[in-house]
Amino acid sequence: MSEIINGKRHVTAHRKILDIADGLEMPPAARRLLGLDPRPSHDRQPRHPQPIDDQEEELRERLTAARAVDPTTAALLQEQTDAIRMLDRKLGAPAVADHLHGHLRSLDALLTYGPLPSARTPLARILGDAAALAGWHALDTGATNQAWHLFERATTAARESGDTAMLAFANAEQAYVLADLGEAAQARARVIETYAAHHRRIPARLQAWLHAAEAEMSAAMGDGAECRRALDQAHRAMPDHDHDLDLPFLALDAVHLDRWRGHCLARLGDTGAIDDLTRALTAMDTAFTRAKAGLHCDLALALSLRGELDEARTHAARAHELATRTGSTRQRRRLDNLRQALNPAHYRNRQS
């Protein structure tokens, strides 16, 4: 899709349009606009019932495969999730989409057919992690409905695993779907309730993350006082050490907290965000390509507010390059909203 959008590839076959519509789970109205049957292809294919003996054999095979999951296998599956996460941060949707969803289907099947609780518990935790990752991936590519259901799958798996940290994380990440739909107040309420329900049983780093998420929702609402209060709480909650081995899904350190603070302040129109964002840009690990796209976008916004339009355009161009490379629809939408602010005539009108 990224290559088609950027003119590197062209659709020349009707079958390809069908594949795209099915792969993106386009709703009936969108399919009609393309001149397609409103039903997905798989719903139009004739279905033949599987013979009873074949069904039993397939069930036995799946149960046997799930029964083979031991602690070593679970560790390998978690390593696979972590590897996909690293690739996603650096390369984004074009590189990992198929791999991620294939991994998610495998984990779902193993958990479905894992008969013993001793095998199900670790699998549920890994599935929760992978589903939350897939949910964020879907949100970043603009598939909000899919993102909501993936986060719901993540919370269900986290509950089964008994992992409170994973449950709190997936619950709060789901709030970002609400925020992207313009429901910032509901999103903030969800994050606040998640913190209230779990903060006594989760690590300090995750507490800081929840405070920062609350600050972001407050900034989206234009509530500067609550935003700054939550940011202060996030800084106070941050531990001195850099990593928590039991939180592989959470990337939050002093640099990322500076980036987050800068993002919130920029959304509030506070040009003081530039200092936080510049400091974060200098120190950020190069592996976080998509995060850097957002950082450059925030810098472009903050600089435009200060009237430094040339430098703002430079950061906007860099943000667009990184967002395109990682397939981030979310960041490209933000950049589209920035274009008017970077227009000199618009800036002069605003100043007058």
C-alpha cells in the first residue's frame, strides 16, 4: 500500500484491488466506491463441510502442537515478539505487518488448544503482548476499528495470564483509539481509571507511563493545568534505573519522557516544548524511527508557533520522510494538519 501511495507501484489487475480491499477489511460502502461486491471474497466462496474424521484428526494435531509448548518454547515465542517489536520501531508497517499477524495467529491457535493451565498462562501473556503490539501497529496505520479489537484481545489475554502490568498497559493503549476518534475526555477517563485500579501492583515505570498518557489526553483537551500536573507526576514516578526486564513492551526512559513532555507542550501551544524536543532529538536511539517522525513533527509545530517557519519546514520534511518510510498514517495526518500553519500567509493572518 505504501508503494502504491507513493507511486512506486501501480495496480493493473482487478484481482489486486480485491486483495487490497480484503486485506484492509474495507467496509461495504468503501468496497462499493471501488466498484466491488460489498462482501469480502472469502464470504463469497462456497464452503464444504469437513468430514468428521478429518475434523477430529485436525483437532488432535492442534492439541498435540499446543501440548508441546514448554518454558523453552514460550521463551522463544517471547523472543520472536520482541524481535518483531524492534523491527517495527525501526522499519514500521511495511516490514513487519505480515510477520506480526502470522505470529499473532500462531499464538492464538496455541492458546486456544492449550489444555493445561501451566501452558496457557505463559502463552496468554505473550499473546497479550503481541496483540497490544498489533493494536498499536493498526492504530498507526489508520485502522482504528481493528486496533480497538486487537487491544480488546490483549486485555482478555492479560487477564487470563494474571499479568497486571500487561493488563494496565493494554487498557491504557486502547484509550488512544478513543483519542484518535476525537474522544479525548473519554480517553483520559479511561487512563485515570486504569491507574486507579492498578497503580499499587504495577512497576514505577509503568505508573510514569500512565501519568504521561493522562497528560497527553489532557493536552488534546486543551487542559494545560491538568496536563502539566500529570507530567510532573510522571517525572516523579520515573525510576532511576533505565530498564525493567518484566516490561519488554514499554519503552520509556528520560529521553522518551522529554519527547512526551515536548509533544504535550507543543499541542498546548507552548514554545517551551522546543527545549525538551531538541534535547530528546539529540539523545534518542536511532532504532526509534517512527518515534523520531513524531518528534520532528512536534518540533515543526512548536517552531511554527514561534514564527521560525523555515526551520519548521525542515523538520516537517524530515518527519514526512520518516513517516512515509515506516508507513505511519497517523503521523502523515498530523503533518497534513500542519501544512496550513507552515504557510506564511496563514502565519501573518494569525499574528495580526
